[in-house]
Amino acid sequence: MARNIIGVIFYVVAGFFVYMICLLSFTSIPEIGAFKFIVMGGFSIPAVIFFLIGAAVCHFENWKSVFGVVLLSGTGFNLLVIITFICLQLSADYREYFPDNKLMYFSDYLSGVISMIVLAGTGVALIKVDKQKMSNKALNSDA
């Protein structure tokens, strides 16, 4: 029981880093250019480390579907944050109170959407592969 709780804590931290990778993909700062992809790669290292620690604590049980859920959770939360940013930018009150658009650096929607699609697609694929493996295992045990 305690082992599962500790594993889930590490999975949540890994999901936070997945969220940060997705959020960084929306940044558009001309001064750094392609450096943002290096920073995104840097954030993927602790995401993988925390996931591996959580998976090791849980003895790598169903690690594919768990990793898929971590990826989907991180991208899903990022989707909510980006929708919030878009709604803020569309709001007349926001433009009135903050005339010097503080969110202008979150405008690279192309790379952001592409990275979210890749991460979410990978998550869905991992969940499907693990589910198919489990159903094949159940069919073989019945025979």
C-alpha cells in the first residue's frame, strides 16, 4: 500500500515535468530561438527519472499504461492552461488592465500543438498496446 502511494507521488512529479515540457513548447521568445527545444529536452530528463523511480517502486507493473496516463495527464492539464491563456487574451478586461500583453511570449501555437499531439498520441498508443497485451494474456490463459 505505501509502495503504491510513493509510486503515485513519483508519477505525479513526472506528470508535472511533462506539463512543463508542453508549456515550454508554446513559448515564443525570438532571443532564444531553437534553444527552447534544448530546454524542453532538459525538462524531459527529470520526467523520465521520476517516472523510472515510480515504476521501480511499483516493480514495473503495467508501466506502459501508467506512462501513457502520465503523458495524457500532463498534456491534458497543459491544454486547460493554454485554453485559459487564450481566453485571457480574448478578454477585453484583460487588455484594459494589462495593455502591454504579458502573455505575448506564449504564442508559438504550432510547435505547442505539435508537441502536445505527439505526447498525447504516444500516451494513447502506450495504453492501447498495454491493453492489447493484457487481453492477449487473458485469452492465452483461458485456452
